[in-house]
Amino acid sequence: MATALHSVTSPPRRFLPSLARFAISKPKSLHLPLLRRRGGGVVALVTTDDADVIPVQSTDSTDQQDGGVLSAMVAHMEEQMDEVQLQGAIIINEGGSTSTSASATQQLGLAGGGGLSTSGSGSSIEGGEEMGKMADRAINAAIVLAAGTFAVTKLLTIDHDYWHGWTIFEIVKYAPLHNWTAYEEALKTNPVLAKMMISGIVYSIGDWIAQCYEGKPLFDFDRTRMFRSGIVGFALHGSLSHYYYHFCEALFPYDDWWVVPVKVAFDQTAWSALWNSIYFLVLGLLRFESPVTTFTELRATFWPMLTAGWKLWPFAHLITYGVIPVEQRLLWVDCVELIWVTILSTLSNEKSEARNLDAPSSTSPKELN
């Protein structure tokens, strides 16, 4: 290697016997950096694949000295590569990351000249994630503030056509009564749509409360999850509950004292089992989960959901079926639903979210490569 070969046919003047034997003995999976010398100075690191090197015994004392020096350097570089591979394996096993640390890259001597630096990219990724979280919080805060402002404005301005000469006290005094009158008019005009809107709002707020109860900050909630719950409440709960309460009245058309506990028992067995299953299955479909997974989780949570309702609803339904008229029952039930949806949404989403969190950690190193 110290001098060029004089000709193809003539025997080589200088080979490095130690380096040649090392190149033949290395496995094919290892690409070893070798030193190429030109004019007596080291100018580059050359990565060689498995080379067919023929060991030749050299009698030149200079070659023997160069071979001994380079053999020592190759052995030192082999130790460094073993350490780098060990550190890379530790990083993959502990963090699930396929990137080699910056310190390991520097040990190879590649970080100084144009090698890849992973610490800078890691910090930029973290900065991007933090900016994304801040944007999500800003969007969530805007949604909550806009919805709250709209609701309060509609409730307080119910009599805006008659405000001429009114004081603030009179506006606040008559707003509840006139809002109730407007709600009764909506029930007469389009009862199903009115109940659907109320249920959609209640189920959205209930899921938001459930996420806060699970430990999320006030404006760090999952918008998609909240909207899914609201869609189920709007599209299914409001309409189905409207027809169910009328069906229940037709099924038990009596005014005796024993009718109320019978309606409560029927509600907490047949209707609760049906509605809990519908809610769970539809949420699974909206999450794009497979039917097999959804049915499996439903079987696992069906009985806990049903028995959890028995701790709340029997007492509330004594008022539902004993005091509240049939047209206003859903409004009373939706007020209690703010508590129940918190429980129902938590039971429905906890396994799905746990599975999503476990999915990245279960990825094998081969899949990452």
C-alpha cells in the first residue's frame, strides 16, 4: 500500500500481511473502514466490503513496520465499532429508537467532517411537537369560548325584541321564563330535532368532563373524541329516547303506584342494555376499529357498564317516571346524563386509548429498520 503496483503481472512489492489476514477473517455483515495512504499521509477512510485478499508474505522491513502500525489501528477501530454497536442496541431496546447517539457517532470520527447529528434533529422534533400542542390548545380554547359565548348570548337575548325601556334586572329576571317558553314551543313544533340537539350538546360536554376527569388539562382535550360522542348523542340518543319514552308509556298505561318501579326496572334492564351497547358499538365504528375488536371489548365492559348505571339511574328515574311529564323527560334525563356520560365515555374509550399507547412500544426493531 505504500507504493503503487508496478504492473498487473508482476508480483506486488508491498502488501500488509496483517491487514490482509484481518480482511479475510471478518464476516460479510461488517463493512470495516480501512486507511488508504497516499504519499505517506493518511487522506481518507475507505469502507470496504468483503475483499478477496490473498495473504502474501513480505520481506520488506518497511512493510512489516507499516503492517504492525495499521494492524494496531484496525484492532483499535474494531473495538470502537463493537462499542458503537452495543450502544446502538441499548438505545433501540430502551427507547425504541433506531438512531445512534451523537456520542457514538463521534467515536467513529464521522461527526466532525459531515456526519449526521441526531441531537439537533431530536431537539427540532421536540420543538415541533410543542408547537403542535400549543396550536391544539389554542384551537380548543377558541372552540370552548366561542360555544360558551354563543350559548350565553342566545339565552340572555331571548327577549331582545322587547328590550326597549328594560333594565338589566328585568332582562335577567325574565330570561329563564321566556327560554323555557321557547323550549316548549320547539317541542310542539319539532320535538325530535329539539331533543336531538340537546342530547348532542350534553354528550359533547359529558365527554369533555370525562377527559378532564381522566387528568387532561382543561383545554388539552381530544376534539375528535368529543365530537364522536356528540355525534352519537345527536344522531341516536335524542331520537331513540323520544320514541322510547312514548313506547314505555304505551307499554305500561297505568297510574297506580307500582307502575313507577316497574318502569324503572324495565329502563335499567332492557333499555340500558340496548343503549349502552349501541353507544359502545357506534363509537367503535367511528374510531374505525374492527368489528371483532369492538365486540370483544363490548363483552368485557357490558356488565360493568350496566351495574355502574344501577348506582345512579334508579334514584334519578324515580323522578323521571314519577314526576316529570313525558315530553320533558329527556331534558331531565340529559341533565343527569352529564354525570353518566362521564362514566360511559371513560369505560368506552379507556381500552382503545391504552391500545393506541401500547402500539408503538410493541413495534419490533426489524419493523423499525
